[in-house]
Amino acid sequence: MKYKELTVFNFKVTYYAMRVFGLYWLFMQYLTFRRISQWPKEIYEPFLLIQRIIFPEYPSEMLYGSILIGCALLLIITIFKQNYILNFLIFVLIAIINFPTSLNFSVGHHNHLIIIGYFMAIFLLPKNMNKENDFKWVQYFYLGILATYSLAGLSKFLGMAKNIIKQTGKITWLDKNAAKINTLDNYWMADIKVPDWILNAYAYENFWIITTVFGIVVQASSFLGAFNRKYLTFIMIFLYIFHWYTDFFVLADFRDAKNFVLIALFPYHIFYPLFLKFRRKSNVLQS
């Protein structure tokens, strides 16, 4: 397949993968909701105005469960009936479901990538994606997801430039122990002892400078993956490793972000030859 064809093909598979993943994600939100429900109700503090309107108090299990079930039904229905309005409702419900589990006291970013993904996919229906120019809309889908990483990478560059130019004396990512100090600070805030294997890994100071700078460059250039399939696959692998690193080394648990990256950016076209082979065998058996 040429680039345009494989781009459309990949999203057609992604569309269904997102619905299966969505069901899994809803279950994980329910588990998180049950855990948070054990906290004293008095400490619940909705941060956003819309959150205060929808959930002025922490929702009951019946209310939250009803929203989860409604969203799950829509995900299942859209596997068989593709519809713009239903896609929009899924996006809205996913955003609402995120309020009690991620937006307590401040703006949480645990599920922002997933919300953006379903938002960018509202107007992408596989049944209507037959024209050659439809690959551009898939590129916008990728761009919407990857832009969040590029902005984060660029902000790191700007922060380093500011500290270097103004000579603030603050630690930058170019310092030998920057990654290690970042880890120590996060573990300290969480009141958790840093595992010895992590401390041993940080013994290679020069390695971490090169790795950190390389990672920031790749992160800032993530948006380019929307326009090149091979680079998109590389970015997918990088982001999965990046999220794994933040899980263990920085305690920045973005929960299912790395899983969503895989199902949204995966090069499903590598299985296309197997699909053709299976279809040929089916045709032979039917004839």
C-alpha cells in the first residue's frame, strides 16, 4: 500500500481498537472511582466550573456507574453503527467520566490524551473513508494527539533557554544530575523510598545527559510523525518507553496513556498481507 492508503487503513482498524480499549478504560475508571470513594467526602474539591456544575458533590456509585454503562453502550453500538452524533456523545461522556477520577483539587492530566483522541476522532467514520484525500483527516487525528507531546518538549527547551540566558542558577536538563534530582524530588514528595536499582541506573551521569536531551528533541518533534508513517512508528515506540520511564522513575502515572498511544498509532498495515491471504483462502473455499 502507498502512504495515503495505509494511513486510511490504519485508522479504520484504530476506530474499532479505540472502542475495545474504551471498554477497558471505563472499567479502570470504575476501579479508580471506588478507591477515591473511600476518601472523606469533605475533601472533594471540584476544580473546573463545569465540574462544579455537573458534580458539585462527589457522585454516588449509582450515578457514576450509570454514566459508565451509558458510555459503554455507545462504544458497543458504534462498533456496528457509525455515527457522528454518537461519537460526539462518547467524547462528552468520557470527558465527564474523567472529572471525579482525575480532576480533584487541580487540573489532572491522567486521561487528557484519551479525551483528545476521542475528540479528534469524532468526524472520522471508516464507512465514509474511501477517498484518497481522507488520509489528511487521519493526519489531523495524529497531529491532535502528538501536538501535546511536542508542546511539552518545546516548553522544556524554552525553560532551559530562559535559565541559561538569564543565568538564574537553576538546574537545567543539561546538568549531570538533573534527571536524578527530578526523580528524588518526586519520590520525596510522595514520601516513598527510591529503589536501589533506580539509584544505580543514575550512576551513569553522561548517559543521562545525552538520553535526556535526545528525549526532549524527539518529544518536541513528535508532531512530525503525523506526516511520515515510519517516523510515527518510531514516535509510538519512543512514547511508550517514555511513559514507562515516567511511571517508575518520576512517579508520573498517566495510567493508560501508553496503552492508548499503542492502539492509536500502531502500524496495523503490517498485517495487511495476512488479511489479503486470509481473504483469498475464504474466496477459494466459497467457490
